[in-house]
Amino acid sequence: MNRRRRPTGDGGATLVVVLIVITVIAVAVSALLSFGDTSIRVTVQLRGQAATAYAADAAGEAAVNALRGGTFNGSASACVTTSGSWALGNVYPGHSTYVGCTPDSSNTSANSPNASPGSAVLTLGTSSSEDGISISSNAGSVKVRGGIFSNSTIKVSSGGLTNTYTPQTSTYTIARGACTGTITPTPTCNYGSTTDSRGVDPGTLTPHGVSYDPPAAPTSTPTIPSCGNNDKYQQLSPGLYTSAANLNALSGCQRGIVYFSPGTYYFNFQDSGSHVWTIQNTWVLAGTPTTPSYLTANPSVSTWPDACVKPQDAAATTTSGVLFVFGGDSQMTVTHQGNPGGQVTICASKSSGGPPIAIYGLKTALSGTLSVPAESGCVTTVGGCPLIYTDQSPNTTLTIQGTTYTPKALMSISLNNNTNQVFRWGLITRAIQINTTGSASLANAVIDVPDVAVTPIANGFIYLNVYVCPDTSACDSSRGTLTLRVRVQLLGTSPQTVKILSWSSQR
């Protein structure tokens, strides 16, 4: 009987070892491949996240800069008083963006009392035949405190133009056309057609303060009272005045004081001769006197600019001041004939909506019981006549405590010796000319907006939500991913500045 021999040796063990080695290598390679794939995926994902973050930051910065310029997606009201949106497109390669903005519910509207007009000087004329701002000063630099914006040119033929607003990093001096002469700080010139609400007639913006809207038509034509033996001053009442000659004949009675009691005055001169009201040897006080003694005591050149209650004073009310409304080709001149020469102080009321306007040039006619035409004739003609003109008299004063809003008219102001001529609360007009002799005092700003003036949005809190859409040419809130939230505040300064309160990336 044959027996089967048992296998001997270790030949089969080699195969087992090989299989084990192959298995270990396969597991190791698989792990390495998996790790490499994960690494690649993470790298791609991080690159995508970085690109998304870059796109969101770029869109957020663009939105903040737009608010600094006074507009968001070309609109001055979006974000400020109403919600808005802006599709910015591919601000980063392959990533389109969309920014939605919402104003805080606590924001004050553009009808807030005593709101700033924005710029200290805004000239709206665009004719190539007329400089928006023209300065010829032999006494040094003319000072303006607040934003300066010309829709045409700024020409300083002698002296200089200095914007004294601080901090200077927050102010602006802008001309859509060329700038010539010495202007400090360095202006932005040849601005062209860049969209900027600071260069737009504020009465045409939505929203805007109601004080920019035309006043109601006049209902009366008051007579000018003659002076009695004991009358220390001559008092006029609100209403429509159609004769420049009658105003030129004002004597001011014993003290030479002409008092315009609070209310709205309309000037539409219809004389056969001159349509210029010339103030040359009287003291004109328009608005509530600071104290009753201003109407009875001997007046003083040094104190007359403070003779009436200013719109920012604690005593100011919505009826404490005056509004001078000019229509047709009616004009006002302050000059020096005899002693003391023309001395004029005009104080606006505290405003119920928008800035406190003291001088208003009609853009449209007023119709009612009595009508007043819009400004016309030489007043609105380039190369024509100024609405308000002051000559180079040595002692005259013109102080306007309130915004001057005359979008279609020219202003021509001259300063000499102790002449004190000041536009407070800003000047909005077609063009302005300022001339000085070598002896004029230019220590203070000729035009300014006081610190107490607030922007139309007192709080100005705005929320920006930035959405990003990768690999698409268009984006909106439904297609995009909310990537960034920004909270900013429009600060109560003139000019307007923007403060970033938070910048929060969304994961």
C-alpha cells in the first residue's frame, strides 16, 4: 500500500508574503491617492472661497465709495431714505456681484429741520461763457467753509480760494470744467459728466426738503407806511411788492432803520424804469430782532450782522424769520451813498423741512390770488445782471443768515475795507463773482455752513448686503450667496462723509 507523502519546504509561504505586500502597498497607495484628492479639493475650495471673498470685498468697497459720492447706483435717495440695489457684474474674474441696501428705520428724512444744503457753494450754470466761480482778490485768499462744487469752471484770476473746512480730508472742491489760479486744498478739476448728487440742484432730488419747493402765492400787496414824527423805524409787512422805486424811497424814519417783520416777501418790480431795489443809506433788518433795542437805539456797523434771530438760535421758530422771494427781473443792490451806506441783515426762520432758506429765486411762476412770474430777463441771462449785487463800498454790510437758493441767477459780491458780507447756511446759485480791493478784510469765511447744520439724514445708518454669484454674468439676491454684511453711517458733517461701523464676512 502506497502512502501519500506530506509536502515539505516553504515554497507556498512566498506567495502569501507577496500577497500581503501587494495588499499593504495597495492600501497605502489608495490612502495617498485619497489624501491627494482631498488636498486638491481643499485647495480648489479655498481658492473659490478666496475669490468669493475678494469679489464681495470689492463690491462692498464700491458701494461705500458710491455713498461717499452722494449716490448709490446713480440714485441719491437709494439707501438713504429708501431701499436700493446695484448689480455690479464681474468685479472679480468669474464672479458677478449684487449689493442690496436698506436705511435704518430711525433715520431722519430729508425734511429734518435746519438740514444742511450740502455744499457751502453750489453753482449750477453750465455755459462755457460764464465761470461758475470767479474770484479776483487783491487782499489774499477768499475763504469758503464747506464743500465747493461748480458745474462749470473755477477761475481765480488773483488772490486765491481756500476751503477752510476741517478736516480737510473730508472736504471737497470740485469743478466739472477747468480750474485756474491758486486753490487750496488741491481741487478736483475737469470732473466731466461723472454722476454726483453734490452737483445737482437739491430741489430736484428725490427726496428733498420742502423748503426748496416754491412758496404759496402772495395774497396781499401791503402799502409802505410813511414816517410819523416819533417813529424811530419804518416797518414793512409781508406780501407782494411791485415797485422798486417805492423801496428805494424808504428812509427808515428817525434811526434810518427799515424793518421787515417776519413773513414772506415777494418782489416782482413792474416800474417803468429800473427794476433794482437799491439799499444805499439805510439799516435793513429782516426777521425778529435779537433784542427790541435794535429797532430803537442808534445802530452799529459792528453789531448789525447779529441784529436778528438766526435760524439756529434757541429763540428761532418756524415763523421768526423772513423769506425774500424774487421773480421776473427784480434785483437787489447794496451800495454806499452817504453814511453809513447800505447795512443789511436777513434772518431766515427755523425750517420745518430742509435748510432754512432766506433768499429764494423762483424757477416757476406762482399763481393764485396774486401771481409772481419765474425769474427771467437779464437775471437769468448769461452776461446779464446779478440778482444780488454789492459794490466796493468801504463800510457796507450784507449778512444772510439762511440758505440762498437762486438756481437761475448770478451773484456779484465786492468787498472793501471793513465790508462784511457773509452767506451763512450755503449758497446755491447759477454763478458767483467775488471781487475784493487790496484793503478788504478776509479773516473769516465769506460763505459757509455752520456746524449746527445737520445733513438731511441726521443718523444716516445704512445696511449693505453683498451677494456673490460664481461663474455667472449676472447676479441678484435669489441666485447669489450672501457673503458680506456692512453697516455704515452718513455723518452729520458738510460735506458728507461715510463711517464704516462693521464689515462682517458671512460663512
